[in-house]
Amino acid sequence: MTATQTGATFEDRNPATGEVIAQVHESTQDDLDRAVRAARTAFDGGKWSQMAASRRAKVINKMASLIAERANDLMLMEVRDNGKAISTAKGEMGAIVDCFEFYAGAATKNYGETMPPPLPTYLANTVREPVGVVGAIIPWNFPLLLASWKVAPALAAGCAVVLKPAPSTPLTAIELGKIALEAGVPEGVLNIVTGSGRELGQWLVEHPLVDKIAFTGSTATGKIVAKTAADTLKRVTLELGGKSPSIVFDDANLEAAVAAAIYGIYYNAGQACEARSRVLVQRAIYDRFVAAFVERARNVRVGNPEDPQTHVGAITMPEQFEKIANYCEIGRSEGARVLLGGERASLDGPNAQGMFWSLTAYEATPQARIAREEIFGPVVTFVPFADEAEAIAIANASEYGLSASVWSENIGRANRVARAIRTGTVAINTPYAVFPGVPFGGYKQSGYGRELGMETMRLYSETKSVLTFIGEKPMNPFGV
Ligand code: NAD
């Protein structure tokens, strides 16, 4: 691991206290270029890309065990960098270990195929080769978790990686780089570049020695990434924004659906791409459901992220805080009915300077901006519906298509609606549906490509067709 050439740094702050917690290297374009060249050299050298898959698997498993051993330190680092509740970060550490273990297993199962011979004199088969140098760009809401979703399959496939964390949450990515070296990933295979500006990501996408970009972030930036990557025809996968609905029918288990609706939006302070930020409730139970939601949401503890009793921590960035405040203003001006919150949450003591937002809920029409646009904060919008057809129409009237939940005790209806919803994931009677082994990704403007699945291995591989002539007489179509 090497430092930047200029030695320049930028400040990294704890959003829950306002304290500066680290000075982080400010990479220049030259630094980025060095990182990409290191990755290229390591990839082309073949130590990792051509290592037996079973050996790569052992190294990736070792990364998983080092992460598990250091989970407490990593968790606290994430909490101070991001502002999330420690209870949330704890769950993420388990999921990160699971992700590395899953892809350690996948490394030895990235099978090619043998085709029926196209002619009797041929053998035809495919092999999966690593795609090459991967530029991995991640956002700030689940820093280490989302890094693991890219780094683990990329390494399993035999790729070299340049990982660029978000400017506001760079710390755990740096630790991941150290862990990889310690586990036995050869030098140059995993490179971390940090910087405070948007141009670092842009340079990575432009770089001609990068073969693939794996991007997670907003839909607006995803479009810029796709356009930029087109100049060098890089392979691209995009995990983008969402406005995911929970659809609650009048035959749902209300107790479970209310608890899930609360968790589904307020988990990670709503800064989750799959947050269920629209709750569509059938009219017959609408008033009862909303009243229960508001009553039970009052038991959710917003507070000091380092307190294990806290459910919801701080908002990670000042820009994000402003965005949430602005959307609440828009909600008011659109005439949305405030059911809960809608303003800054003030804390005492060490968190007095922190950025906390009160748990917020509105009732609005499906056309309202707060019911259509991604807010990415603890703000949910309730919308009533009459019947199945209307619920499906409202759910699908979105430019996004990441996730959805359906709540019904009628298994036929739940599955019928799940089939009609245009999202990458539909969760029936559960608020949570993100696990290694289960593909995760978007329809429509929530992106393309899938993470967490076996098919993800394909997205870090090229398929090479190998044809072997086995005939006795040499082929001589010109008869020369
Ligand atoms: P963002 O798009 O602003 O930034 C994401 C990353 O891209 C950051 O590392 C940023 O520095 C970098 N970046 C910025 N401009 C770039 C450019 N021109 N070229 C290349 N890289 C560039 O998003 P954010 O605010 O950090 O994250 C929040 C968004 O991420 C939300 O929209 C959320 O829904 C989405 N998200 C999606 C998923 C998913 O799996 N679908 C998961 C988490 C977050």
C-alpha cells in the first residue's frame, strides 16, 4: 500500500458529533493512474488472475475470517465515519463475512459449458476468464458492505480491483485493503483510492486500462458513468436509486406489517437504496394501519449511534441533511398531511452538533414529489389504494424498480402481485430480502446487472469459446 504523491489530505468528520476523526489522502489524477497501473500489472502478471480457483477461495475465506475477528473495530469505525447506529453496523459485519464466504465458494464454481458439437469434427466449450481490471465505486450509506458486494465477486473471478469509496466514508475501505494483503491477496490486486471530489470517480471511469466499472450510487451519477464508460466500451454494472413500495392488503398480518413498515424506512436512517419509502395501504385498513404505525414509531430510538440501545443514528452528510430538509419543505408546500416528525431532531451532550432528523411520515397523493422521488432519509409517504389493480398501478408508476414488499395472508394474491411488480426484488411478508446467494439489483432506472448472486460471477468474467478440431482429415475448404 502506498500513500499519495503530494501528501495532501482532506478532513473526515463524524456526522453524529461534528468531530474530525481522520485526515485522509487526497488522490490526484496521477495517484489514480498509479493505482490503475498497479492493478493492470498485477492482473497481467497472472499471480492472482491465473491462480488456481481453489487457492483464491482460501485467500478470500481468510479475508472473511479476518473481518470476523476485527468486526468490533470495523463496526465502530463505520459508526464514527457514517453516523449509523451501532446495532445496524453490527448486522452489516455479519453480512460482510457471509458475502466473502459465499464468493470464496463461488470462485471454484465459475463454470464454463460444453456445447453439443456444431459439427461432428469439433469439440466446443466455453471458459470463464476474469474480466480484467475493475473500477469499483461505492456510496456512503453502507461503506464496507457495498465494497464487499463488489470486491468479493471480483476477487473470486480473478480480477484486480481499484476501489473508490465515497469521500465522506473512506475509512473501512482502507482497512479492507490492509486485510486483503494480510490474507494473501498479492500486492496490486486490490487498490484503494480516496479523494474528496467527484472527479476521482470520473477519472476511474475514463481510464483506458480499466475493463469494467461496478458502480453503486445515485441514478443521476449512474447515467454519467454509463455515458463516460461508453467512450472506451467498458463493461458496466449499475446499482442505483429506488423508491420502493410496501403494499399492504387488508388481509395482511397487521402486527407484522406495521413493524416491518417502520423498520423498512427507518433502518439506517432511511439512507438505504431498498428503503420502503412508499407504503401503499388498502383503504379498509388504512386509518388503523397509519395510527398503529405512528404509535409504534414513537418507540424507535433516534440517538447517539454508539449507544447499543439506539435504533437510528445520524444523517451522514450535510448535503444529505439539506436534501431531506428540502423534501420536507416540498411535502408541506404540496399539501401533504404530516403524520409524524418533519423536522430536525435535536440531541444533547456529545451529539448536540450532530445531524439528526426526526422520524417522518406523510400522507400524500401518488403524484406528489415526496411520493415519487428518492429522498434517502427517514421519510415515508403513505398512499391509500382501493384494490389489487390500483396497488399494482401505483407501485409501477415509478422510474425506479429496485425492491418492493407485498403483505397479504393470501398466498395466491401475494404471488400474483409479486409477479406484476416491475422491481428486481419482491419480498413477501418480510421487510428484508438481501442475502448473499440471492441476486440483487434493479429494473428500469434502478440500474442493470445483479449483485450477490452466482450470476454476478458472470459480470466479472468474459466468456471465451474454445473450438477444437478433432477430425482425421485436415480442414481445407479452399481445397488448396
Ligand atoms: P452518488 O451517485 O453521489 O455517489 C456514488 C459514488 O460515485 C461516490 O463514491 C462518488 O464519489 C462517486 N461519483 C460521483 N460522481 C462521479 C462521476 N461523475 N463518475 C464516477 N463516480 C462518481 O451517490 P451517493 O449519494 O453517494 O449514494 C446514494 C445513492 O446511492 C442513492 O441514490 C441510493 O439509492 C444509491 N444506492 C444504491 C444501491 C443499490 O444497490 N442499488 C445501494 C446503496 C445506495
